[in-house]
Amino acid sequence: MMSSGEIIWIGFLASLFAGLGTGVGALGVFPIRQLSERLEDGLLSFAAGIMLAASFFSLLLPGVEFASEQFNNGVTAVGVVCTGFVAGGGALYLVHRYAPHEHFLLGREGPDASTLSRIWLFVIAITLHNFPEGMAVGVGFAGGDIENGRTLAAGILLQNIPEGLAVATSLLVIGYGRLQAFGVAFLTGLVEPIGGLFGSSMVSLAEPLMPWTLGFAAGAMVFIISDEVIPETHRGNHKTLATFSLMLGVVVMLVLDVLLG
């Protein structure tokens, strides 16, 4: 059985590893000037599919298992995890409502968004997106479950690659140089280990809250998928491509769960 310190350390390193996927994807900004709308929708939907599957396979289901062991009652176990799930979505809703930010395709949101430069609005939006992902990786190691955490980290790494490319090319479009675009995209990925440290600390230092925390992380991720990614990828004429790309992402995460779990 691993100690709390070991779980926190591993959760931090795994989320750092996952966050570096953003930098790997951002490297594409050097040979590529701009992504077509069709390709961008497909890539982001694929990433959303991985996130969606990870929320269920690596967060919600393990959360129910942990809660069942704690309470010896299936209904109570599901209730605790669902409460965390709704709380996670609600927390992200409040942050999105009150923090000014800008989506690459849907535009500015939040109070006083017009008073900040576009680059800072983008950085805030990406931070809001990446922190829950990092937290999910950290939480994935709940109870010292290395296999589950490893699978989740691999899935988040994989979905960060197309996201990093989309972020970097979007920064090119608004006037940033290739090196600047890469640097900003790379740095936004480093938000994830902060989230990972927070998540792994929560489940290690407050073990009774583990099922609730797993549900919370899943709710935050599902909110991002439904509130940001799906509307952005269904805004044009590529809804069918976006739908099947999301389904492909779910399949890939399921395969990762079988191979690494």
C-alpha cells in the first residue's frame, strides 16, 4: 500500500506527463499555418470523446466502487458519487460565468471580457479547461490505483495533443508568431500538474472524500465537453464528422483502459 506522499507525488508527475501532450501538439504550429475548420472540429471532437470515456471508465465507475466499499450500500454509493458529479459541473459553471475568458470559436464570455486583451482571455479559457483535466489525473490515483491513474494519464495526454495544435494555430491566426504561439500553448499545459497536485492531495489526505472527489472531477470534465467542445465543433457544417470523431475518441479510451488497466 502506497503512502499518501507517494500517491501525491505520482499524481503530480502523471499530470505533468499528460500536460506535456499540449506542448507536443503545439509543435505542429511550425510546419502548419492554419487548421481547416473541418480538421479542427474532428480533432477537438476526438479529444472530447477521450475525455468523456475517461470520465466514466476512470472516474465515475471507480468512484462507485470505492463508495460501495465505504458504505456497503449501492444506492448510497451512487448518491455520493452523483452528488460530487453535479458539484463538479456546478463549480465549473460558476467559474465560467464569473471569470472573463474567450473561446477560440464561440467568442468572449464572462464579466468585463471586453477590458482584457485577447491573449489573456485565451489563457484564462485554456486554464479553466486544463485544470480539471489535471485534477482528474491526480484523482485517478485514488487509493493507490496505479493502473487506473496510468490509463487516465495516457488518455489525457493523447487528447491534449490535438488540443495543443488547435490552441497554437488559433494564436497564429490572431497575430502571434510561431515561437510565441508554441510557448503560450506549452505553458498552458503546465496548468495540469497544478490540478494533478490538488486532486491527488485531496484523495490522499481526505480518503473518506475519495468517491465524492472522483465524481467531482468527472462532473468538471463533462461540463467542459458539453459547454465548450460540443458547441464549438457543431457550429458549422461538420456535425457528422464531429459526432463520429467523438465516438472514435470513446473507442480509443476504451482500448487504452483494456490495455493499460
